[in-house]
Amino acid sequence: MAWSKYYGKGRVFYTNLGHHTHVWKDPRFQEHILGGIYWALDIGDAGDAKIDIGHKKIDSEWTPLFDGTLDFGVDWETSDDPAQTRKHWTILPGNVLQGYCDKSDPVGSSHLYYTKRTFKNFEYRADININKTGNSGLHFRCPKKDNYVGGRWRDFPKGLEAQINNGFELDPKKSGTFYPEPALSMEDIRKFIGYGTIPDYGHFWFHIHVIAVDNHFVVKLNGNVVVDLHEPKDSKRYREEGYFAFQLHHAGTRVRFRNVEVRELP
């Protein structure tokens, strides 16, 4: 009914399951086809690979987003007034990126932009730890023309965001939300990342995985698909390409990122 094989330097995937209209509408068949395409192209979860599409070599290997240093003014920059907000972002032992703002700090929020280059189609993954009262997010496709205004990078970037919030009560949209919708609730957090009523905030880590291809966006929490969305290109929030940015939403937030990696997709 379906088979796959190597042919020379290529791959062949075949299926004869799609003869009837109702089959094409079945999510199981759609997943079957998508898996076959990913395998034939040697991308997705099949492992790192060099892909030849349209005679253009594309390096699909996972690449660390930072190397243990924050080269401010070159590859990285903070929002608002850098003289005040750069101090919010540090590298901890183990190559852990931390964003922290004390409640007494008058500059209550800041965002860290990865200014080295822009991204369009990609996979992003990271392990994340955030305190109970913290609110953060991964912003992506943030164009410079919309975010670098008056000589400063703006707080709350204009682009797209995968929410990071495990308990901050003032925002009911929890981690994994493709902000602002589709939204995940506290019950979702308990289901997808094992969040308990009294977790150890100092050691509780979870995994987020974001996939962006054209106007199709997927967000995973601990390997579970929680958002699978086609954003209309005429939407006000849709952006074609842009920078990454890490969010520090308000004073009292402490968020940590480790194993931050990205790889481009065709």
C-alpha cells in the first residue's frame, strides 16, 4: 500500500492510499503524506542533513543561536535604553541565557534582539525555565523597520510570538500560545509540560519547539503539538521575515534559556 526506498542518491516515497476524496480530508492520511515528503526531502525529525532543492544547497543542521557570549551592539541588543536594559541579560554557567529584572528596577521590562541576521523559514528549539510570576516569550520575524525606531529597539516587538508563561496570573494565556490566539490555559500547561500546583521553579525546565514555514506555524511543548496554524498573509500580525527577540515582560520576571538552537528550512 505504501513503501519507501533509496534510489541512487535520492529517495522514493510511494503510496496508493489517496484514491477517494474523503481520504484526503482524513488527518491520518495528511500526516502520512507529510511524513513521506519529509522523509523524501530528508528534513524534519529525520535528522540533520544537507538538502538539494532547486539546485541550491541548504544547510539544515541545528546551529546554536548564541555561543556563551552576548556581543552587545554587534550580534545582540536590548530594547529601550541599552544603558539600563543590557544589565538584565546575562550568561550563566552551562551556557544558560538569563533575563532577570528586580522588582525595584525602574526599567521594568526589556527585550533582547538577535541582530546578527534575519530569519524567515526555520525551526527553533530551546529548554526554558521561568519563575511563577514571570512572563516571557520568543518573538520572531520582527522586521527592523518596525522595531528599530528613533535609534532604539522597541519594547514588545512587532512580529510573531510564542508565549512563555507558566503561572503569571495577569495574563491567562500560557506557554505555547501563539500570541494572542490560539491560546493555552493553565489546564493545558498541566497536560503538556507536567506543571504541578507547587513546582520547583528553580529547577523546572520544559522544552519549546517552534516551526515557521511561510504562513504556516507550529508550536510544540515537550514534543506535543499545541498550535498548528495557517496565519492569513493579510493579517495585521503576519510578518514575512525578521529578527528573533527574547522577552522580559516586567520587573520580577526571571527567565532562562538553554540549548537554544535554530535551523533554516526551505
